[in-house]
Amino acid sequence: MPTQLLSKIDELKDEAIQLHSKLVSIPAIGPDNNGDGEKAKADFLTEYLNENGFGEVKSYNAPDDRVECGYRPNLVTMIPGQDRSRTLWVISHMDVVPVGDLSLWTTDPFEMKLDGDAIYGRGVEDNHQGLVSSIIAAKALLKSGMTPGINLGLIFVADEETGSEYGLEYMLKEHENLFKKKDLFLVPDFGEPNSGIVEIAEKSTIWFKVTVEGKQCHASTPEQGINSLVAAAAMIVEVPELKHHFDEEDKLFSPPFSTFEPTKKEANVENVNTLPGKDVFYIDCRVLPNYDLSEVKEQVKGMGLYVAEEYGVKITVDIENESQAAPPTSVDSEIVEKVLFAVKEVYNVDAKPGGIGGGTVAAHLRERGYETVVWSTLLHQAHQPNEKGSIKNTLNDAKVMALLPF
Ligand SMILES: [Zn+2]
């Protein structure tokens, strides 16, 4: 193990804190969340990388009229390896989610607070940790003067929080020539506090919007109307039945089965003495990748027809969001082996390949046949008020990243 390289990373602790602090102070919120995008953060990072001896920093700008500058930046920089035909890519995202309810924060979300090893602020975990770790890993490499076995490529993408159309998906659609099938990909945007899960598979996701229409009337004369809430409730209690139709298990995942959960319920009538005539609720489904989502749609629509007939209401089932899972990255792939080895070296943990309920940018890569691992050491603070990160984890994750291209 190149111990000299790893101790260089420990020496960069203050640098990591400063970088974290600077990044928190530049909110990068996408226009879907009423923000002005990632330009300011990208400009800062470009300047920082230029001043710190990184080679060329290229910006791949996805046109987007909704932000003032007219584009969403995606940055790429690379440290050449001995074998320049292959690259280990570390992909993190610059955008953050909005603060949510500000009254739940005890500090200013856009001013980092340091407390021992803990740091607080919007984005410190999601995804500044991955971003800072990859920069620190690369900077330690540059300082050590060592040449990695293969290239180390860093990518900072836009738009991860709202679908990646202007981020990784744009890069893959318009600039796929940057990537080779034998390249290795690490996405440090999901992980356990004990570093123990190396994510290689995702479940498919489908969200249903169910609209139940009956007939509104005064609650004292229910016979003159049709109560949509009662019919909606009947359908809601049917939803868990889906588990019996889609009952396979896969130990790679936790939980190892598909899940079907009624979640959001829109408000109906404002007063207690009105019998509601319209109710809208939503179902979140996470389905093992071997099932075709069209089968799930068929089941939910069938359920709607059954309840509609039983209660004399009209039920419309719309799809709010749908994503069939990409083929998993193989347990035996080179990137999985490398990450498992490096995690053991740095954390002394026997990590396990696993699957999650879905939704990282890795799907865009796996869809196109790139072997991708999602891993980092995180405290499960993403999107929360008082989002908390760890400097120690930032540095140790940097060590794992620094070992990978060797
Ligand atoms: Zn993220």
C-alpha cells in the first residue's frame, strides 16, 4: 500500500475543511427547485483546480434557458496514468436540494459549522463529501508525484437532484466519447456509516397517482352522494396485496423483496360536514429488477377497476414517475473487487456488494453497459435539516479513491 500517498491525504485535512466550507457557501440549486443552477460553484471549482496544479478543466455545458447564464455546467479533469487507455472515473454532483423548513435548522444552512469532526450545512453529505474526497485524493496524488496505474478522472455533474437530464445523462448522450467500456466508475453518493455496502444494483421504481371520483354532498345526507374517501381507503388497504403478486426475494437487497407503499394523500374537503367527492393519493413501488413494470401497472389498474365497481366511483391511475432498473453491475467485476479491497485496506471492513431501493445516477451508466459502483461512508443525512458530515469520513473515503487507480 502506498503509505506515503495516504499520509499525504491526512496532511490535507485543513484543505478539506476549507473546501467543504467554501462549497456550502455557494448554493447550487437547480431551476426545478427555483434555483439558478450550478454556475457559481463550477466557476469556483475550476479556479480552485487551476490554482492547485490540476491539468485542463473542461466544462461541458448543457443548454438550459431557465437559469441566468443559459447553461448547466459539467466539469471534467484528469490525472494521467501509466496506462492512458483506461480511466477510473469518480463522479459527484455539484447541485444540492433546497433547505426545506428553515425553522428546523439550528444554524445557517449556507454557512458551514465545524464541531469537532462534524460539519453542518446544506450539501456537506450530499454530495460535497464525495466531491471533496475526490479532489483531496487527486491532490494527494499530484503532491506525491506518483503516477497511478490508470488515469484518474474527476467529474462534477449538474442536475443530479432533479433527474440528471442536464448532468450525467447529458454527458452520456452528447459526450459519450469521453468514456470507454473498460473504464471503471465510482459514484460516491450512497453508503452506510460503517462503509460496509458497495452498491451494485437498484430496484425499479414506479409512482402511481390514483384519483378517486365520487359525488360531493352534505355529510348529513350521505345517500345523496358517493364518498370518495371511503373508496380511496378501500383501495389503499388493497395495495399491500401487491406483495403476494410480486413475491420473489433477492438477498442482494435490503429489504430483499419488492415494496408497495401508499404515501402522499392530497387534501380533500376543508370542512368536516362535507362528504368528499374527490380524493387523490399516491403509491411508491420499489420492484426487484427481474419484474417488468408493465406487470405492476396492470395489477394496480386492475385493482382500481375492482374498487371502482365495488364502490360506484371512477378511479383513474396515472404514472407519476417510472424507471425500470438497469442491469446490475456484476459482483465479480473489477471495480467491485477494487473497492472491496480498498475499503478493507483503509477501514478494515469486509464490505459486501448489495442493492438499494433505487435512484442513483449509476443507472444511467449501467444502462449503457458501464460497470459502476456506488459507495461512500455516509451518516444518512442527505436532504435533512442540519445536514451533517464528517471530516474523518471525507479523508478516509479519499484514501479509498486514491488506492483505486493503482
Ligand atoms: Zn446526491
